[in-house]
Amino acid sequence: MKAPPESEAPGLPGLRTWRGVYWLVLASFVLWTALLVGLAALYP
């Protein structure tokens, strides 16, 4: 059984699929988490 095609584009410039949006959100979360951990270690 095939997965249904994506019915709507996200409507964001530069991101044509929802998968791209999900990757952007995940990368942003990882970046902010790494920055917070690094700053917490730098300024105890």
C-alpha cells in the first residue's frame, strides 16, 4: 500500500516539501540546544 501524496505545499520560500520543514525545525532545535549547552559550560 502506497502512502498518499502530500496534498499541500508548506508555502514557505525555499522549502517545497513538509519533509524539508521538519528537517529545518530539527536542525534549529539541535543548534539552539548545542548553543545553550556550550554557553552553560562557558559561563557556569
